[in-house]
Amino acid sequence: MRIGLAGAGRIGARHAAALCELPEVEALVVADADAARARALAARLGGAPAERRAPGGPSSPEGAGSRRPAQTPTGSLGRAPGGADVRAVGEVGELFSAGLDGLVVAAATDAHADLVERALAAGLPVFCEKPLASDLDGTFQIVASAKKAGIPVQVGFQRRFDAGNAAAREALASGRLGWLHTVRSCSFDPAPPPAEYVPTSGGLFRDCVIHDLDLIRFVTGRDVVRVMASGANRGEDFFRDSGDVDTGSALLVLDDGTLAQVSATRYNAAGYDARLELFGSKDSIVAGLDERTPVTALPEHDEEHRDPYAGFLERFSAAYDAELRAFVDVVAGRRANPCPPEDALEAFYLAEACELSMREGRIVGAEEVRR
């Protein structure tokens, strides 16, 4: 199959390398708002930038097997070490006439909604990094468009594909924990993002905590009925200046009475830390605790520790690979969509509820933000 990639930045480059390792991916077509960056990525992967493209219509919506172009784009393709042919095109819009079988969206957040809508109009299955859109209205619209088109849109909540989180879900479903009474999830970044990123990030709860919110729903299989959230600023002023917080916490009440606590911060110099803890009437388990987890047990021992995780790309490296493996299976029709847009909308609702609770200093019911 031929896969398109919109976005050649940090996460796009990581996805490109992973896609090239998948045996089904015969060709990868890369585009970015910065054409030079797309060409550089293609060159690093062993590809060649496209000089011209033969004319061809958009992909057929009749199924993955019918999405081959009438003509192959002209010019030689470079071959990546994993076996895929890699090509860069001049503009992102050219992806939709490149005879693709599927599209991976890893562009800037404000471009996500338009790219997903265009992929749906072209009949292309699409994988989109979260968020689907920069606001609730845009997310709601994409859910409606995907449902109408009947085309799969897989959202990039990679923590669902982490081996530990998947095992926690299975353990809970098996009855090993008994009845669940407490869930704790954390997302601790070792250092804050660049100051210029913060004003367009959506805020800590929409940008960061949304992963925890989705994971709690996914692992427990329960909905959240109300939240109480708070935030603080103890670090750089640019968070406060942008109306954001650098540290936040939320208490969630699930529909069966289980309590869940989420904590996040931009300042955890010990290293990147993302853990999920489940406490039940029979047993307690934790996902994300290993020799590289940046916590120190007291009293301290002289045991040698490995370097802590530097960031989310390293901590969830295998999960990123697994979610793209899943997307290729979705494109091929071998499995159902493991992370549909409806789930992304639910997580966005909860992030909105957390933001509202923090701003107004009160408990917010999930129904208050739902449409």
C-alpha cells in the first residue's frame, strides 16, 4: 500500500521511520508546510524528492484495494532501509492526488481538521495525531463527517497501545482486581515546552491530561460523570501570561462510583514519568513502573539505575509503533478501528470539563459540556 504523511516535524519523522519498517507499506509520500523539511526527511529515509507527478484523480472510496492510482508518479523513488519507497511532494495538497491508500496526519494542530476532512472527502482512511481539531466544534464536526463518510479515522492516543496499559485493562476485565475503587494516572514532563508553543497548545488539560482522560476511559471501560480540577503556576511566567498552568490535578468520578485522580506537570526534572495505577478490592497493579521510571525509593540504596526516560517519544516508542501497525491493519481491512473519533470527542469533553472546573472553582458534570 501507499501511505501519505502530512507533517515532517518531530512526531512526523518518527512516524515516517516506523511506517517504512512495515512490510505492507510499499511507498511513503511525505509533505509538509515547509517543503524543504519534507525533502530532508525523505532524503534521510533514503528517498528522493518528487520533481513532477503524473496526473491522476483522487482515491476511490470503494475500499482500500481500489485506491491504486491510474498512473504511478513520475521520477525514481528512493528506497528506505526498511524497504519502502519514499518520496517528498511540494505541497501538502498534492497528497490527495498521489494515489494513496491511507493518510497519516502529523502536521501542526491547526491543520488537523482540514486535512482529516479532505482525506474523508477523498475516501482515504486517516490516522490523525490528537487533537482532531483545535476546538470542540471542530472535533464534533469531524465525528459527524467520519460517520457520514463511513471512512475510518484513527486518533493517535498511543497510550492505548502501551503493553503495560493494555495488560492493566486485561487484568481489570479478568476480575483479578475485584471491584475497582481508585485509579491514579500521571503525566510528568521533565521540562516545559518552548514558550511559543504554549499559547496555541490548548492548555495543560487539553494538550497533556487528555491522554490520561482517554486512558482511564479505555482501561476501565467506564464513563466519567463529573470532575473537579485545579491548577497552579510555580515556574515560568509564560504559562500564566497565556492563561495556562504548568501543574494541574483533577478528581474524576466514574459512572460506577470509582474515583480517579489525574496529575500533570511541565516540571519534573527527574525525567519523563507516565504511570497508571489501579487499586481494587482484591489486588493492586501499576503500569509504567520499571527501572527507568524517575522515582527514588526511600531509604535510598546503592543500586545502579538506568537513565530515566527523556520524553514521551522514548517512553512510548513501542506504543507508537503498535498504533501505526494497527492503522495499516485498518487500511487493509484486517481489524476494526481501535481508536475512533467518538472516543477522541469524549476525551475532549472531559478536558473541557476540567478546564471549566479549574476556571470556576467548582465541580463540573460531564453533561454540562456535552452536545
